[in-house]
Amino acid sequence: MHTVAVLALDQVIPFDLGTPLEVFTRTRLPDGRTPYRVRVCAATPTVNAGAFTLQAHWGLDALADADTIVLPGCATPTAPLDDDVLHALRAAAARGTRIASICSGAFILAATGLLDGLRATTHWVAAPLLAARHPAVEVDPDVLYVDNGQFLTSAGAAAGLDLCLHLIRRDHGSAVAADAARLSVVPLEREGGQSQFIVHDPPPVPRGATMEPLLAWLEDNAARDLALEDIAARAGMSTRTLNRRFREQTGTTPLQWLLRARVRRAQYLLEATDHPVDRIAAQVGFGSPTAFRDRFKRVVGTNPGGYRAAFRTVRAPA
């Protein structure tokens, strides 16, 4: 039987902790057998889980005979990793144990050095921090999970379900994974490369920066047919100077910023209105529906129809 050890550290996030417990303990093979033995392990007798205190039945020594170790996220992902935990995880990796993280659990895995040189993901909000703290890790904030073979990472919350189902599919095939998905009332079809559907905020600009008034004007006029020359004229500078100063203060070019502003507006219209996609393309300033669809998918990671199906919030009157 395959042993899954779920490591609960201080300030563990209950949702992340509960996901592998529910998914793996409910999995059944076609003959009715249970393929997984699940253990909650901890480095201390009690674990602070925020709303409650957890007492785990197993300690770090239980990681030694685990086939898979799951690292749930913690509320303070940058907390120092205990030396005993660090050594236990590295020793498990050296034995070939599969190690997977959920959400900010990627910080724990990255702290061991086991992700160095590998691609990884975490919740998109925490992705910049993970990349800054662990520059040797290639952080991809736009996917649900990343499978490197022995080491796997997933994005936030529900992406942990996708990762657990992916592991079941690896171990026992799609039929068993599909049955586990039905028990969890989630789709099996969401693949790891699917976007986290990030709403891309504008790049941060220091308050009082010289570009701030221009950015506000661009946001208000994003639907207009604006060329670089039009933006430079508004800013009162040459296109070359505009490009240089704009990149210094925003990290991108005026036209790239404008395109993302249009996509952000399109995201809102897809969520809050029933307007056809072609109409939204025109409303936000794209010259053609095809150009809109291509740019939207490049920025958000899915097409406008898929985004609307996932995030429709208000149905406007006909």
C-alpha cells in the first residue's frame, strides 16, 4: 500500500491540510481496495492551525517510510524551516520519495534546495515573493501545478485538488482518478498548464512618479485607437524618451501597458455583462475580435469564453 505522509507545520492552512486527506483516503481501486494509507505528521506534539490546534499521530520519523510526502501551505510562508524538518525532507528526497507541495507549501520545498534549477508554482499572489527568496527556482505563476517527476508543486486552494488527482492518475490511471474526482465533485479535466485566471493589475508605479498622470489618462482612454505617437504627444516628450522613462517606472512599454489595461477592462465586462465577445473586443479598443482573443489568451491563459464561464458574476438584463 502506498503511504502518503502529510506534513503539518506550525500555522498550517486547514484547507491545504484537508485536501490530500480527503482525496487520498476516499480513493478506491476497481476491486474496492484502498490504495493509499494517509498519515498526518508533525515536528511538534501540537500544531497551531489557526482556528484550532492539531495533534498529529505521527512525528517526523514517519517520513522515512513514506512513498509520497505532501507539504500543505502555512499562513506565514517565509517562517524559518526547522533543521529537523529540513534534514528529514532532504533525506526522504535522497531515498527517492515523491514530494508535493500545495499552495505556499512550495516555500517549504524551496527552502530545502530541492527545487533549485526546476520549474515550480504557488498561489499567484505569493509567486513574486517565492521568486525573490529563491532565485534558483523557475517560478511559473500561471499554471495549476508543475510536475517535475519526483517534485511537484501546485497553486492555491483548489489547485491542490488538481494535483492530488494528477498523482492518483499517475499511480493508478485515469479511471481511478476519475472516480476520485467524482467523489470530490470536481472535474478531472483541468490540466496542470491551465491558467490560474489571474486578474492582471497594472504594474506598480511609485506615487508621485512622473508617469502617474499619463497612466491615469491611458486607463481612461484605453478604448481609443492610440499609437505610440499619440501617447508621446500627451506626455509632451519624444517617443524614445517616453519609452525609456515608461520602462524605468513601470517595467514595461506604453503599448504593452495599454494592451494589458484593455484586457483588464475586458475581464470585468466578461464577468459582469452579457455582451457578446466581439462587442467587448470593440468596447475595450481592439481592432478585431481575432486580435482580442489572441491577446486575451496570451495575457490571461484562457480564451474569453472560458474566462466568462469560470467567472461570470452578474447577469445583465437583456
